[in-house]
Amino acid sequence: MAKTVRAILGDIYDAWRAQNLDWLATYLPDDFCHVIHIPVDLHPLGGTRCGKKEAIERLSPSSSISWCSTRADS
């Protein structure tokens, strides 16, 4: 039986909250692209990642690059 849109969106949200990127990736097509509108010159995580694997790796907490590492102290 097909899941309803509400159930699928709930699963995606739960996967994101649980930071379970493998679970989240099960809902992404293989040709998924993710864009962060920050030039790569300003931050290495900016730009476009094409393909599910590349996009998920960018979001992974085990990524060697941290968003906070370049944040200026206020």
C-alpha cells in the first residue's frame, strides 16, 4: 500500500531530526541536486552538489568541514 504524502513527509522530517542521513537518503532520487547559494570562494561547502551521495556527504556531521569553523565571532 502506498504511503500518503503526510506519512512520507513525516518520515523525512523524522529522519532529519534523528540526523539519520541514510534514512533520509532513501527518499531522495539518485540524481538529486542540492544548492547552497554561497560561493565556494567564501565557504567550501557552498555551491551545487549533484547526485544523492555528494549531497548527503555535504550534510554529514562527519564531514571534515564545519559550518561553524568559519563563523566570525560577534
